[in-house]
Amino acid sequence: IFQKQFVYEEVTSTQTVAHELLMEHDEPLLILSEIQTVGRGRFKRPWASKRDTGLWMSLVLHPNISYQQIATFNLFISIAIAEAIKNVTQLEPKIKWPNDVYINDKKVCGFLTEINGDSDGVHTIICGIGININHTIEDFDESIRDTATSFKLESKKETDRYIFIKALIDSIEHYYEAFLSQPFKELKEIYKGYSMIWDRTLRYTEGNKQIYGKAVDLKDDGVLVVLDDTGERHHFISADIEV
Ligand code: BTN
């Protein structure tokens, strides 16, 4: 899919570069950088992106789908990332709905999905993926040392970043084709097999709303159903979940 690839030494954020490049290119794009000086996460959080540690990548895709269909994109991408990690490292990655991948209850990957569209639907997806590969504990800021991890910290060995990138791109291509051709329903059991949020009381925040509850269902359209302590059901299309 990604015949046009852009590899940089240093950028502010591959996500920002992606937004600029998509103005000049109509085909799918892959943008990688060794360093990001202003890497960003969801909720305007900074994302540390040092040299030789992880994978900082943005993808530009042109799906032509409805706004309703885009809701499950993150679910397909999560499976693609988890499967690539599992195959290359033999570790046990778990998906934290909607946008993270964890290993042993610590975050190893986060991604964000931005879209451009109009009244006809979604025309462009700009998906930024950050994966911690060969970080030692000192490579992480002190503030996240308890909650972040890398392949190296979990497996006690280095992973060849280029072998992993190749596996990840193959996996994303596979699951992106699946996203375009299959309803999420058909992959729901695979997704649930990777999911880490079942049967755990967790804090869910979306906008001003905050509840403690247990995820009890993931609907075919990607909506997560959470049961709070009082037995009330809440529906989330996205949320910040505290583990
Ligand atoms: C999150 O967990 O909050 C999402 C993190 C996304 C980080 C990636 S790294 C490549 C791309 N460029 C960015 O500035 N952010 C994303």
C-alpha cells in the first residue's frame, strides 16, 4: 500500500509532516523519523521520541468511507500492532481500548487517528504510531518510569527496529485491507483475545464525564459498554482509561 515512504533524521512530529505532505500527494504515505522534537500524544500530551529507541511513524490513507465506518479503524489497527509485536518479540501484548498497546500492564505503544473529511464522508486518515522498542529505563522520563515499558525492558534483549518496522507495516496492510472489506464483527473475537480491559474496574474519562466501571461488551460498531458500581450502563466511543 505504502509505495511512497519518507524517512527523516529529525522532524517536529511525523504527524505534522504528514498533514503537510498530504496536500501534495494523493497516494498512501508512510512517514518515519529517527527523532521527533515535538512528538505529541492524545489529549495534547507530549510524546518523547529519542533516537535509536523506538518507532515514530505516521500513515496517510485515503479510504472513502462514512463517518460511521471510521469508528472501528482503531480496533483494526490495534490488532495489527499487537499481532506484529507478538510475532516479532514473542511477548504478550494486550490492547487497551481504544488506542494503546500494553505489555505486563505497562504502555509500550500509543497511537492517534486524525481524519479529514466533508459531507460525503472521511477521505483521509492520518494515523500516528509510537512504539517503545529498545528503551532502557533511563530513556524514559522519570514521570513515566512506572507506567511505560519497551520490548527490551520486557524481553531483556534488543529488537532489530527495521525487522519490526517491516513486520508492522505488513500487519497494518493486512488489517487495513480487512478494515475496508470486512465488518469488525468478524474480528471481534481476535480483538477480545488481545484486550486487557475485561473484568477489571477501571476509571473511564471522556470530556467532563468520569466513572469507575467494568467493560462488559464491545458492540459491532466499536462502542464500548461499561457497567458502573451502581449497575448503570455507559456507552463510550472513545475514552481515557486509567489502569
Ligand atoms: C498516545 O498514546 O497518546 C498517542 C501517541 C502517538 C505518538 C506517535 S509517534 C509518531 C506520531 N507523531 C506524533 O507526534 N505522535 C505520533
